[in-house]
Amino acid sequence: MIERPQRVARSCRIGELDSALERDPDDIAARSERAGLLREEGRFEEAKQDYLELIRRQPTDFAALNDFGTLALNAGYREAARSLFAEAVRHHPRNPNGHVNLANLLLLLGEREQARHHFEAALEIDPDHIHAHRGMGNLLAALGDDAGARCHRDRGFRDNFLTPLDYRGEGQGIAVLLLVAAAGGNIPVHALLDDRCFRTTVLVTEYYDLKLPLPPHDIVFNSIGDADLCREALEAARGILARTSRPVINHPARVLKTGRFANVERLRGLPDVVVPRMLRLPRRALAAPDGAETIRSNGFCFPLLVRAPGFHTGHHFVRVAAPGELAVAVADFPGDDVWLIERLDARDGQGMFRKFRVMFVDGRLYPLHLAISPHWKVHYFTADMAQSAANRHRDAEFLADMAGVIGPRGLAALERINAALGLDYGGIDFAVNDEGNVLFFEANATMVVLPPTVDEKWAYRRPAFENVFAAVRAMLAKRSVADSAA
């Protein structure tokens, strides 16, 4: 008997469940199974209706609350996911999985004390819960407790450094060996590696036992992207890659060269690129009474930016307008070091701050977004985009005509930066000044590419994301097939 492909089998099973529910709408088991299958198929709206019906009938059911929360989170609805996970914990306080899911979301939202409470609750219930240890490791690292983070990561990864992910496609698919760092700083690949195309095995490089053979793979995707945070993991990845002859996406030797300071120094001489001055100093020197004089003696002036190494999305990143603000600005920074960064004026003619993001995939440029905000720290999810139709219109213009919006000088500068970095996958955040030069903010492999939610106001953005996803899929398919043919 020939086994049917998984997708066909799933579709057939969904059809059987449809018939069962037509006969008996109260069949909870059938509705629950169908909701899970629809979620696996990526059919958000249909799955949502099933979960809503399940919760209406059984409002305290852990699986329905938890799985619906996961569906909402993957679709970008963080607050809805938070409510669902919180309900799961409220009704099932002795289930550690509920605490871990809620804690990870709270950590993502920056609510660290609440996250810690739920990680600790999970570990009190199950002291060996590997995901609670992993989450606690991430939390303690964010708080600057490196020793505590290492202890929990050891518990979470030492005996669990290989994880095969679910595969929902037809046939064998493309086998991807995904290298990750236990310390974080990884490329978010959930949306990039479609599990209907790629059969993925995750390998945590710091904990991999080199005496073991590597799992079978067609291609290696190094998702360790933060050179400042993940040097140990990237060096471990180099040793692992010595054991394979398969093609590698984002070789760690290239990623290691993309730290913040290394990029600034490497890109400083490129035509039409303006890079800020950067300097790394001990936090205690800046917090001292003569901290302002230390800054002046190193050639910096106020206002300037201060940042803790190894953090993204605005964490531990502060604008200091005057000497009297310096000690307070760095007081709660974790670790011993601080980056001083020259402030580049990214305001447009209306006084708004603009930040473009462009992705690099296989040597080509792909526009992802233009964020516009009245605040200097610009992130798309906190910028004035959802509330402003005019700003969304400007974003749409950039996505439709990148060259026309940033100009030929800016486009040529981006091509030079892309070539200098040499990454197979990465991105750049930047602005463009009145002369058409690129004001460089950041470029590395860890740029987040999260698809927009189903809200119709974001429909114009979806083709840009699909272009990136399609380019990644094509690159992986091309590299693995070309290498096999050779």
C-alpha cells in the first residue's frame, strides 16, 4: 500500500471531522482535533472559530486555552495570547507548561518581574522542566546575571541539544540543519523555514557533543546572528561545520565580523555612507562623578546615545541629552561595558524620525518597512504606523519603489554595504539624509521579519514579506540542489 502524503492525509482527516461535526456539533473531541489540524495548516480564521467554540463549551480546558494562545501569538496577537495563557494558568496553576508559555510571552513584552514569577512557579512544580530552565536563562541574561543564566542553560540544553521539528510537507522536503545559540541572538526563522518545505533539525552549538555524528542534512542554516553576544556559539559552530561538506548559509566566520563596532569600522570609508562614532567604555567610568569629562576627553559631545552590548529592540538603549543625565541612564545597565554612540539626526522635514529596513537575501536587496515616529528610538511596532494612514501611505510608497524613495545614491550605498558584509541573509536599519546619503544604524543577520497580522490595514505590507520568504526558500533550494549536482 502506498502511503499518502501528509498534507493529503491531513486534508482528508479534516473532511472526516467536518462530517462528524455536521452529525454531532457537540463532539468536543472532533472539534479539538480539527482545530489543531487547521492550526497546523495555517488556516487561522477557521482554527480560531473552532477554538472559540471549544472555549465557549469548556471555558477552563487547558489544551484549548493554551493552543489558542499559541495560535494567536504566532499570528501576532500578543495581548490576546497573553489573556489566553493567563486564563490557562488561572484555571490550571499546577500545570508548568502554562506558566512557561505565559512567562516567555511576558519576557518578550519586557515584563521581567512577572516573567520571573512564572518561570519560578514552573520550576517549583517541575524542577527539571527544560523549557523553564531555558526561559529562566534568557531572563537572567537580560538582567546581567551571566552565572545564573549559564546554570539554567546547562540544565535546559546539556542533554537536549538536538531537536527535530515537525514536518508537514509532502515527500522528503529539504533537510535543514539549523544552528542556534543557547545564549540567544538567533535569527527568528519561524516564518522563514516553512515546515511544508523544510525538514528542520535544531542544533544548539555550545552544547553539541562532537563525538556524535551530525543528523542527515542537505544544507546548514547558521541562525546565530549576534556577533557581540554569541562569540562562543559562533566559534563552536565553526568546529561543527568542519564535520560537513554540505553548503552553509551565513557561515559563522562571516557573522563573527558583524559586531556593532566591527561594522562601524568596516563601513566607515564607504562612499555615501555616514556611520556614527562608537566607543566601548566601562559602565563605572560613565557612572562616576567625572563621567561627562571622560566622554569629552574621548571626543564625544551631548546629546549622545548609550547602549549595553548584546541587546536589541531598544532594551538598555538610552539617549543622554546632558551630563547630569549620564549616571542615571546607565545605572541599571547589565554587565560592565557600555557603548557610546554618536547621534545621527534622522529627522525628516516635518521633524519626524524615519528608519528604513532592507533585507539582504542571496546578494539582493528587499525592502521590508519604513517606520515613522516622533520619538528618536524608532521601532515599527511602537512607531506611529497603526494610527496614521499617512505614514502607512509613505511606507507603501517605499515598498513599491525603494529606489525612487531613497534615491540612486542611497541605493548604491546599500549595495556596497551588502557586498561588504557578505551575508547570505541579513538586513540593515538606516535613514537617508538630505544629500541622499545612508545614515547607518545597524546591519546584521538578526533582523526580525514577522509577518503582519490579518488586519486589512496591513495588506499592502504582505507582498514585501512574501518576497523575503520566497527568496529564502529559493536560496535554500538552489544551494542544496546545486551542491548535490556538483
